[in-house]
Amino acid sequence: MKVTTDACLFGAWVAADISNSFNPATKNTFADRRLLDIGSGTGLLSLMIAQKTAMRIDAIELDDATYQQATENCLSSPWSQQIKVLHADARKFVAPHLYDVIVSNPPFYEQELKSAEAKRNIAHHSEELSLDEVLSSIKNNLHPDGSFYLLLPFKRASQLRSLFEQQEFTLEKLVFVRQSVTHDYFRIMIKGNNSKSSVGETDIDEIAIKGAGDQYSHEFTALLKDYYLYL
């Protein structure tokens, strides 16, 4: 699977949000914290987050060839000691410890037309891993005070609150994503937490990948400038 612009945006947004929420006054450091990447693909999100934090990252991937590629990518990076790639099924995965943060860019297209290419179907369709199963895996592996991040198609937005309520999650932040300022929303970036005591309104924002003149928007550039070579 090719690296997509929306996945890059998501990875940069997650890394920035984790960094901004870190309180250096506490005794904990990033190195004390654990992150789980569910369905890591070739390791994009794990690598982007590792670039900005010192969190210990476990990246789980089911498909064998993709797992091998993720392993190669992470071992070839400056963060090879920070990321551990695991060949595992998220539906059965239970770690010996709970995670402070969980991130996932799960299968997108449920009950829609499929590709003739099997690996592409696994990556984009949910017969291998449904959104309900992703949320269950998060519930099983997330620390009671932990947070999680998801990237989903915008059309799933109407289901979020009911799905989160079933797992007793709190919907903390939503960012609606457009391809450009003239396009409709097509993705939604989500932050939730495992705290039943969380109160307050959900923080809602939006971002366009491109602004006027087919140029990357200021918001996109601010998030991706440390990852893209030519911004």
C-alpha cells in the first residue's frame, strides 16, 4: 500500500497532540510511556510518532508481507530501538501491560465494492478487522487514563457517539478533513479517551489539505513541515 496524504496528516496530528498534551512538570517522561499502533501497515504512523516523542511503540500487523516491510522500515530508521513490530492479529492481541496511547488507521470500507487484489482488500475492507473489533482491541489494551486516536471516513461520523458509548469511551476531539477548501469532508481524525469521568463538550475543528491556488494550506504545512522534504 502506498503512503497516502491523509495518513501522513493523521500521523503528524497525532504526534503533535501527544507532544502538546505532555506535561514536563510531572515525573513521567515520554520514555516511560507505551504506545500501540493497531494495524500498522508499513509502519508509517509509528515512525512519525517516534520522530516526535520517545515513547516505546509496539506496532502490530496481521499481513505477513506488510509485517516484513514494516520491520524493514523500522530497522532502517533512526528509531529502531524505540519501535517493536509484532506479527499479530489485533482481535486476539492482549499485551502483558496496558498502553498509555493507542493509534489506528483501521480498514475503511465496510460492505462496499472490493478490489481484485487481496492485500488491498485486507487494508481497506473490514472483513479482516471491523471498526467494532478495533474499538474492542483498544478497550482491552488501553490504560484507564489512556487516550486513543483513529482515522476514519467522514461518513462514519454519525456512528461514532453510539459506538463510543458502547465501549464507555469519551469522544474528546474531532477534526474534519477536506482535500481542499472547495471539497466536502472526506476523513475524520478522532481523539478519544478511556476516562468515564471526562466531562465537557467535544472539541471540533477542521482542516483542508490544500488551500487556494492548489497549494498546501498553512495548517497542513505547519503539521507536515518536519516530515515532508519540500514544504
